[in-house]
Amino acid sequence: MYGIAAGGVAMKLNLGSGSDIRPGWTNVDIVQIPGVDVVCDLDERWPWEDDSIEQVWASDVFEHLADKMQTMEELWRVCVHGAFCEVETPNMVYNPAAWSDPTHRTCWHPENMEYFRPGHAWYYYSKAKFVTVDMQHTAFRLFWCLRAYKEHDPDLMAQHVNYERWRDAWRGPIGFADGRDILPVQTSHFPAAELRIRTDPMGER
């Protein structure tokens, strides 16, 4: 098991790093390639102690894992309270072509993370609790900024996004005749320039 980093400082995980090696992070992948610090299978118990991680970057990895509940519960277990987790997956709901990758095993939906909100109607199905502080949904990508929730914290709960404001964009008709992606709102954590997203020139959606 890996624990708190030297000096008692919680670690930062770059899950499914591949060749995206981040200095100062623990780079994790299922295969040993240059720069990877930890080789492990994230479908098994994660090799970090409880409450040992302060930040997680997981880009294009969760869809390769077999069990959503196990993934979220392991993420929650290793995180300290308030740990900042950024998760990015293909949008398989509106982009079925993402299933062409035979290594994709789970389909993540824009509202999946809402089920891990403290106080959700079905909160009792999982011990994992996260506050969604930001998210984006485009035709091809899903992005979430999560904070691990492990103790009563009204200030952290107050940061939770209002999912109702997103649902019209998620569930409404989608047309891409002009090649534009849907971007419901510009957010601070995921600038459009970084994501290569084209916003609607006729106005905000």
C-alpha cells in the first residue's frame, strides 16, 4: 500500500496517465511505460491508504473500468475530505462512436455524479459522497470537478452546482449540422480554449 507522501503531505494522483506524465504527481497506469510511477489495475482495490490523496486527475480512464460504483467508492476512500478530483470521459450518451474503442467498458452519463451528492434521494446505495463544484457537457466530452465529502461541511455543500440548470441542455434535441458543439456554460475550471470547444456565436446556450 502507498500512503501519505514524505513529510506527511497527501499525494496527487494522475490516473491512467499514459504518456501524459505530470511532474510532482504520482503517475499511474496499468502498463509500465516511461514516467509511470505506479503500475496497477484500478478494477481492483486501489493501492493507496484511506485519506491519503489530496488531488486526482483522471482523463480518459474511468470508461475503461468495469464497475462505476467500485470506481467511485475507491476514489472516495483514498481521498481526504475536500480533495479536488477532475474527471474527464467520452460522452457516450450523445457520441455512440466512442463505443468503437473495444477497451471502453462503461458509459458515463452527465448526471452520474449527482447520485453521489450528499443528501441525494438514493444516497444510501453508496458510501462515496462527492460535491460537484463544476462540470461541462459537450457533444463528445464530459468533464466534472468534484470535491470528496467525508464530514459535515455546509460550506463545501454550498459549492454544489445546480443540476437543474443543465438538464435542458442534456435532454434537449442536439443538432450539429454546422459542426458546433454544445457548451451550456463557460466554467472556470475548464476554459473553452483548453478544451478546443466552439461556443455558440449566436449567444449563450
